[in-house]
Amino acid sequence: MSPFVRAVTRIESESDAEGWRVARIPVGSVRQTCVELLRFGADIEVMAPPELRAKMVEVAAAMNMIYVQ
């Protein structure tokens, strides 16, 4: 994560009932952001923008086809 992204990332201080916290980070291209966020595995859920969420779904489904047979 670049210094700029770290500087403008905002993470809510309070967790929800399941222990999740909302983080808002600036994104560049959908593809590059997807690649960067995949390193978090199941410890992250992309809520927006819709194009990024769709890309995450697409990549996760493709990985599922490889690893779950």
C-alpha cells in the first residue's frame, strides 16, 4: 500500500456486532485494487464501488473452480 493510500485510509473505530469494521480506502484501477485486496483473503469484504465488488466476485469464483473440485 502506498504512503498516499495509508495517509487517506479511514477505518471506523467501532466494530459491528460481528467484529467487522468499515475501512474507506482510495482505489485506482479496479484490476489493481482487486489484486491488492486479494491478499486479505476472507478477512475482507468489498462493499463498494460495485465494479470492484463484481471483480472480486469474478476472481473468487475463478479461484473456486481451480481449488474446489
